[in-house]
Amino acid sequence: MSPSQAFDAMAQQRRIQQALAAQQAKQQGGAPAQQGTATQSEPRPTSSQAVPPTQPRRNVAPSSRPIPKPQQPAMPEVGRNDPCPCGSGKKYKKCHGAG
């Protein structure tokens, strides 16, 4: 598809969308919607009409927020003289318990 064909297809699609929006507005009894606002039923607030937040913001430093602790892997409790759970056959204190 050449660039001019792509442009023509996009223009045709835009005209179809505008005609559909005008038809829907006519069925609803309102004025035809303008370009770019075909699917919007309410106007967007301007910067002077800012929408208040639903919850007040709390100014909390990131370091003061509680940090969830990572969960420990499910390992059985092993005594120092028990065999190591890794399967090496060594005592835990000589294998993974060293250090």
C-alpha cells in the first residue's frame, strides 16, 4: 500500500467515524458531536476546574513507609548435627551451616 493510499484510507475512516457520531447524536436528540469528541459525553475539566482527589494525599517519605519482609523459603528446621537437607550426606554444620 502506497503512502497516498494509506492517507486516503485514513481519511475515509475518519469521515465514516464523523458520520456515525453525527447519526448517534441525532438519534439522541442532541447536536452533532464535533471532531475529536465523538465518544465523549462530558466535557473535560480545565486546569481552573481541577477535580479534587478522592482521598487526601499524605506526604510520606519513601523511607518511612513499611517495607514488607520477604518470605523465607519453606525449609525444615535442621539441627547442627542433623544431615544437611541438600542431600550431600554431610552434617549440616559442615555443609550449609558452616559460617
